[in-house]
Amino acid sequence: MHKLKLVKKRYFFLVIIVFGSLISTKNNSVRSQDPTFTQFYSNPLYLNPALAGSTGCGRVSMNYRNEWPQLTGNYVTYSAAYDTYAKGVSGGVGLIAMHDQQGQGTITTSMLGGIYSYNWKPSRKFSMMFGVRAAWFQKYLDWDKLTFGDMIDPRRGFIYQTGDVPRGNGRRGFFDASAGFVGFGKDFYFGAAVHHLNRPDESMILGQSNLPMRFTGHAGADIKLGNRGAYYNTTSIMPNIIYQYQNGFQELNIGTYVKYGNFTVGAWYRNRDAFILCFGITTDKFKLGYSYDITVSKLGNGVSGGSHEVSMGFNLKCRRKPKNFRKISCPSF
């Protein structure tokens, strides 16, 4: 009987995660928030399209995130991107792809986008980049993976066929537009971005559900330690703050990185949700990072299993390095 209760509880929790957080019963529409990554700067084009081409040469970024792995309804997100600076268009160009799975594939979201950013130098010590992203989203709901109350037998669990019938075709494709800017000097940077400017309809069932805009603000600095000696220009502290807002949901991330040579460690706090620990290795051609979110919300780390995230990146060799180009001093993770 204890096992039966446990099974029922897990299935019920899956339904709550997939529908309880997404469906608004008031107007029978779907409301959702975007997937998030905690290695913010290892996925720069996802954070802010204005960061395209910010390193001058070409780079490839790949990210994997497994959120709440101990739950049946966990979230798994993949991302890959390429960007480079193009002198002919006075800015950066890039491509980004993302695939997100919710509740073991009950809801999947795929995205492919193109990015352009314009590089402007108002002074010798300060630069700005303005970016736009045009993307196509494809969402899919697998109705067969949903469970309903009329499927439960009080003694034997989920044994019945549901009387509920699928509504809609469970698919939705739509165009999405985003924009942002970044300003930076030698040792500091700041920026803001707005995603889903056109608020596209993402409903996969009856009714209409406009994807709410996501607002992001971020800022940080690169503080070198020591004035002279062996540690000069090899050790630095990078304090950062990132704020995001979407459809009433607010997320404030405060943290810092410490970089020594090729090694970087970092610690962040996400308001009322998690402590984040990360570690990374960076060379001229390659970088690898890992982070773990320790859940401190009511969900609990022991129940959710926290969140794991892995990032990998490659810096490609320039045929011709752009002249008078100022690289941004953002962290790698």
C-alpha cells in the first residue's frame, strides 16, 4: 500500500508540474516561463543577443542542463550556438538552437534563431553592442503521457483509460523576436535584453496563450588582484548581478567568480531558490564548465536532486583578427 501511495504521488506530482504551473483555468490557456541556464555567460547568445561577436573571433558554445533529476517531471535543456565578428557588417552574427523537455518529453520546445549585433565605439575607452534575434519556435504536447483523475483505481493505481479527449493538435509553431544591448569598458560591463517582443501565441490546446516578454538586466566587473608580482593579471574577482522578470516571476542572481590562470570557480545565490557552485577550465582554444544548483526552496534539494549543468566551448582561430576591436571582459561561465 505504501508503494502504491508513492506511485500515485509521483504521477500526481508530474501532472502538477506539467499542467499546474502551465495552465491557467481562468481562460483555459497555457502560461509558461522560459528555460534558464545558471552558467549565464557560457551561453551568451541565450542571455543577450547583443553579445554576438563580442570576442572578435568565432566561437562555439554548447550547454546541457538537467533540472530536478530526482523528480519524474524533471526539465532537461540543450543549447548550441555559434557566433563571430564580421567586419563587413560592423558587428557580430550568430546562430542559436535550443531544445527543452519537460516531464520526460510530455512537453517539448525547440528553437532555431539567427542573431545580428552592431558594434559601436563612442569613445576610446567605452564600447556598445546592439543586438536582435529572429527565431522560430516549435512546441509539442504528447497527450498520451498525461495522467488524469479518472484513470486511478483506489487500490490498484493507474489502470483505467481516461475519458478525457485531446483538445487541439498539440503542436504550435511561431516566430519570435528579441533585442538587447551591452555596454562595456576595460574592466566593467552591463546590459539588458527583452525576449518575445511580439508576444507570440504558443497555445497547443484550446484558447490563446501569448508568450510573455522576458526582461533581463545584467552587470559585472573584472577586478584584478595585486599591483605587482606573480599574481598580477593572472588572478581576478568578477562580481556579477543578473535580474530577470517574466509574467510576474522574478529571479535575482548575485554571485562572483574567482579566476586564477586557466581555472575559474564561482558561487551564486538565486533568490529563495538555490545556491549555485561552479567550476571551469579555460584555455585559448577550449573551455569546460560544470555547475550544481543546491535547492533551498520548499521543494528541497533532497527531493529534487538539485540541478546539474555542463558547458563546453571552442574558440576558433581568426583568419584575420579585426583591427581596433575591443573584447568584452565577461566571465566564461
